[in-house]
Amino acid sequence: MKRFEGKVVLITGGGQGIGRGVSNAFAAEGANLIITGRTLSKLEKAKDEIEKEYGVTVVPITADGGDEEQVKNAIETGVKALGRLDAVVNNAQNSASGVNLIDHTKEDFDKAIYSGLYATFFYMKHAFPYLKETKGSVVNFASGAGLFGKLGQSSYAAAKEGIRGMSRVAASEWGPDGVRVNVVCPLAMSEGLAQWKEAYPDLYEKTIQSIPLGHFADPQKDIGRVCVFLASEEASYVTGETITLQGGSGLRP
């Protein structure tokens, strides 16, 4: 039996990029999906492709993660359609990447905080009552940008480190209810990374050379399957942890 047969997973930004890889990984394990994002056409395209390939049910819902009412509505709509909620993966994030701290505007900073930190907060807060019923879990996305101080990533790093801190508190608060919260810091090939490669080719090559495994992660095989593990019964005693998925470049004590 597949690990998530009959279960429901919500993935923010689940229609493209790393989020799509995570969606595929859960669908391959039998999960029905709620995928959210800002562009309905991309979500519907992902729905059609995932349902055809994996035979699961996918509910696409447009929502701005920085708007609490939209997030609340997305969760309620998804749960009403599929009947339950077993895991939430907070993947979506926007930011002014490549902008030095002294060149950031308040609007640049707000972009990262609202799309990342606030969105993660809203999804966790409004998903909790459903996760409590299923003894479910949350997998939040942070980044090596925050762990290691990557150039041009000040607002993004701030949002991601805020997510890590909030996740540790939630793991402590929600543990007695059987709800686990963990964090992954991926280094995966995505549309955003491709843009970063174009903007900073020298830094991109330097980054590749610094990865012991010599390549960026595959969103489905290398990132999605770890998210599946963290949300599964196999990880039932793992909570409050940060897992660096960076091919050996994220070594730390």
C-alpha cells in the first residue's frame, strides 16, 4: 500500500517549480492534493497532468499567501472537497533576489515577508485544527540563504530564518497534540534558480563547485521524497528539525 493512500496534502506553490516536484512525490505515494498559487491556469495544468499520471484527485485553488482570508478560504475549500487534511507543505515564496541589503526598499522586504513568513504563518494557523484531527504534520521550506548568509538575499533570508524560528516554536506547542513540524532547506534546480544563474553566472559556477555531489537537487526525487518521508509515519518521532538538502554543501554542527 502506498504511504499516503486516502490522505490529503496541501502544497503551496504546488503547480510549478520545486512545489510541482513535491506534488508529484506525494501523488506517487497515493495522496490526494490541494495545490495553491496565484495563477489558476498553471494550477489547472498541473491538476490535469498529475491526475492523469498518478490517478489521484487534485483540487487547485488560487490564493495569495499574504492574505489571511484567502488562505483560510483555500484551506476550508480544499478540506470540504477532499474531506480531511494530513499534511501541509509551505513551499511558495517570492523575493527580490540579487538585491543588496542597502538597495532594498521596504516594498522589496515586504514582498519576502508577506509571501514567505506571513504565508507560512497563515497556512499553519488555519490548518492546525484539521491537522490535530489527523495527527498530521507540516513541512516548511527555509533556505541556505539564511543559514549561510548568501549574497543579495537579505529579505529572503530574513523570511526564511523567521520561518525556521516559528517552526521550532510550533513543534514545541503542537507536539502534545501529535502534530509535527519540520523544515527543509533545499538547493534544487527551479525557474528561480535558472534566473539567478543568468544574473550571477560566476556565483552560480562557484556554487556548483562547492557542492560535494556536484549538482543541484531534482525537485521530485531529491526534495519531494524527503518531504514525503518527513510527513509520513516513518518520521513519527521527528519534529522541530531543519534538514539541509544541499548535496553536502550545507554541512553544519
